[in-house]
Amino acid sequence: QQTPEAPFLPAGRTVRMAGVGHGTTRMKTYRGRIAPTPTGLLHLGHAQTFWIARQRARQAGGKLVYRSEDLDPQRCKVEFSNAALEDLKWLGIDWDEGPDSGGDHAPYIQSQRIGRYRELLETLKGNRMVYPCCCSRKDVWDAVIAPHETGEEPIYPGTCRPPPGQTSTFEIGGVARLNWRFRVPSAETILFQDSCLGEQSFTAGSDFGDFVFWRHDDVPSYQLAVVADDHDMGITEVVRGEDLLKCTARQLLIYRALGWIAPTFHHCPLVTGEDGQRLAKRHDSLSLRAMREAGVSPEMIRSEFIR
């Protein structure tokens, strides 16, 4: 586990992050996962990613875990959780553990695992890998001289980042909207090998900055919850879309901060619509539910749309 001095290591290092598929852990039993977020109906992009995850688990003779990532209380709906279970089963995807089938690593619903995430927040508070931040999203945008034109969140300028030896730059007792941010090591290059896309490289501080680890509305971040769940559920390979490559670099830093071995990663190419943009849940006509109701068969979807 990281020592309290870890956040202040010299800048400019390059670190290759190895996962469970390397070295002495190579023979570990394969455990994959599919993890839909119930904020809308699943579409063809989800179908491709989850089918690949299912195939890789079956080809490896391993297990597949279903996990519902329902942390957002405003957007996640029970009806979308139920639809995801139904539509994926209709498509022909089966799993070995999940909210509907149980298993040794329950609960498989993130909203039921908040206590675990809070425990890890306290751990990283203790070794000063996270710090309190009173900046709003607007504050961050306003502090950036030349905002990104890509629509991505700008790199946090470090307004509330405490210097070495301090835990905060302000008194946190009276702050109503308090985030906790993960302190990334400045100018460190994170390298990892992706089994689909090859070697990936991101530099902390330029590709991404200190990121929100726990939200002001008392909700853990995606980065924290996913790392905790994949570790606790023994996941050995994460299969997901290539739009999450930068998230992987962030999550590898969390694994290291907690002293855990990371899984390996397989990032799938994205499925795009007729406009060339990646599919989103707003593409209702390409949802699995809409195609199912239109009479499209699971076999047709698997043969025509899954690469």
C-alpha cells in the first residue's frame, strides 16, 4: 500500500502498470464482467461489448459476472435495470453471478455497496491520496484559460490541492458542497497493454488532472466504485468500450494507491450510428428493445452488428 509520501514522488516518471495477466498470476482463473448502467435502454454498442465479454469468458473457461452500476440516483431507473436483464438474456448473453442469480460476491448492485466505497474513501484520506475540494464544475471551467473544444472536462488547475504535508487548503467544516479529489502524480506517464488496442500511454497532469473521487452529493465516483467492485469480485479482465481508455489510466492509479493488482483490459472499438457518432442511449431506434419489438432476431444482431 502507498505510504503517505507517495503523492509527492518526483515528477516526470514513466510507470508500466501490469495487471493480473502478467507474471506469477498468469494462471489465475478468468473472471470477466458486464456492467450496464441503468440510465436508458441498451443499444447495439452495449450488445457488442457485452457479447465480446461473454465470449472471452466462455473461451477462457471462466466465469462472467453481471453488475448493475446504478450509482446516479437522478438518472438510474428500476425499469432500465429490468430491461437490461431481459434484453441481454434475449440476445443470448448468460452470466454466472449477478443480482438475479446470486453468487459469492454479492451484492451485485452498486447502490447497495456504498459502505464499501466509503471505507476506501477513508483509507485514501488517511494516506493523503485524496483531498477536499470546494470547486464547482463552473469554477473549474472558469479557471481554464483555453477550455477544451472537445466537450471533455477540463484539467483541474489544482485550486484546492494542498501542498506536501497538508491535508487541506481551507476549513472544511462549513463547506456545503464538498468534493474529494484524487491526487494524480504530476507528469507521470502511465503505460498499459490493452489486449485489443495494444500499448496505451497517458500522462497525468496533461491528459487528465486530479479527478473527483467522491461527489458533493455524497455519491462515490465511477472511478472509485468500478475499481472497488472489480477488485472485490475478483475480476481478472475488464472488457469495455475504447471511450473509457482514459478512465483506465485513472483507475490504474487507484489500484496502485490501494496496493491492489489491477486486472488486464480489452477495450472494444465503438459502434457508430449513421452520423458517424458513437451510439448513445438517445438513439432509441437502435436500442435492443426497439429492435426486438420490430422483429429483429438475436441471431441477426449478432451476425450483422457485432464485430
